[in-house]
Amino acid sequence: MKKILLFSLLCIALVGCEEKKVTNESLIGEWECSAFNLIAVWENGQFKDYDKGGSNGVNFYVKYYMKDDILMGHYIVFPEYDTVINPFNLDAYQKNNSKEEVINGIKRKLSSGFNYMQSDKFSFYTSEEIIVLKGTEEIKQIINKKMKEEIACKRIKNIDKY
């Protein structure tokens, strides 16, 4: 009896410790999403905190489904308008990519990431940072920018096929 109880507790602990990760298959379904564009301006030699600029974000719906082993996203921003269907590369967001380059004295950094929240909630982001390496503070205030788009989604319906 003790062995069965011990084995049961061990199984529960192992299941509870598994890594929470979103897969292509777990995204299949209908989702309600909100997208926010955030901007951080340059002031006194550094970026200020991100500001939503009074925006409430853009709400949209997306249906994820598999087609020829490729995850597709059917995006519906306004139901009365045409919709967009594109492949969705989940791996590109989950790798927390970051790329940096310097061209003509301007440093540009691009990054993206994915956040698992629950089985029916996730968010991801893309960001871009532009910094003038040499120049007056006035020029830097005009050109230096940090922009980020955050998208948060929650599942509204499971689907088997599309």
C-alpha cells in the first residue's frame, strides 16, 4: 500500500514539473487576441519606459489550423473586411531571437519572444530598437526609438479540423 501511495505521489510530482510549452498542435483552435504597440522615447541619455500612447490596442480573432503539416493562422481583424491567412512560425517566436547590426553609425536591434501563460493563454512580442551611436543629444532625441508590439491571446474555441 505504501508503495502504491509513494508511486502515485511521484507521478503527480513529475506531471506537475513538466515544462509548460506551446506546440503547433496546442494552438489549433479559435483565439481572441489584443495587440498593443508600445513606444519608448529617448530622454536624457536613456530610453524612458514603454508608453502605450493612450491606445487600447487592436482586437482581432485568429483560427490556427494545420495544412500540409504547416501551422496556418487565419486572421480576422474586422469581420466585414477581407481576412488574411498566413503560415505561423511558432519556432521563430519561441527561440527569443535577437539580432543586432550597426550600419552607418546607427545600431538596430530586433528581437522576438513567446510567453506561455496557461494552456488557453499565451502572448508574444516583436521589438525594434534604433540608436544613433554618435551625434548630439538633440539628434538622438529625434532618431533614437524603441518600439514593441505585444499580442496577448486567449482561446475561445477548440477545433479539430478547419
